[in-house]
Amino acid sequence: MKPFRLSPPAISENDVEAGCMTILALHSYKVYRLHVGIYETLDGARKIYGAPKGTPDWICIHEQHRGFLLEVKRPGAKLSPNQEVEIGLLQAQFHVAIAVVSSADELGNFLARHERSP
């Protein structure tokens, strides 16, 4: 018989997101969710168009620091092809800072660099 081993649950994207939101609040960022794709109303009468597929999850703005876009992934997850293309276009066209993180520590490291830059 195999011995009993207690193992921690896998960290989900929601767990990483919650940690990131706490860090951003502590750094006084205002954060808005960017909804992506096309949505249909419950009655089916209208379609609502969100941001293009592949757009990062969050926009983060601050009184003193430049704003940036935030894409949160669960540990070990990779960007989808749509996300790679859209992030590349946003950086090439608008030179916007984009953080792709899979842990709250990664966001903390990004903020340490981002808040120092002009």
C-alpha cells in the first residue's frame, strides 16, 4: 500500500490574480478589467464587443507612474498565439509596458523596475 502524502492544491490563475490585486492596491494602482471577445445579451437582441482577442486581462493606472497592461497566467501556463500577437502589436504600435506574470513575486519585480523608469 502506498503511504499517505499530503500535497498542496495546485495554484490557479485566480490565486495569482488575487495576490496581484493585493500588491497593486498596496502600490495605489487603480485596476480595470478588460473584457475580451463578443458577448450576446440574454435576450439575444444585441451583441457587445469587448477588446480584441489576446488583449491583456487588466489595465493598471497610477497618479505618478506610467500605466501598464497586466496579463495573469497560472504557474507554468504560456501565452496563447492570439495573446502573443496582440501583445506584440500593442508594444510595437504604442510602446506600452505589459507585464505577463505567473506569480505575485513576478509582479513585484516588474513594479520595482517599472516604478523606477521615467
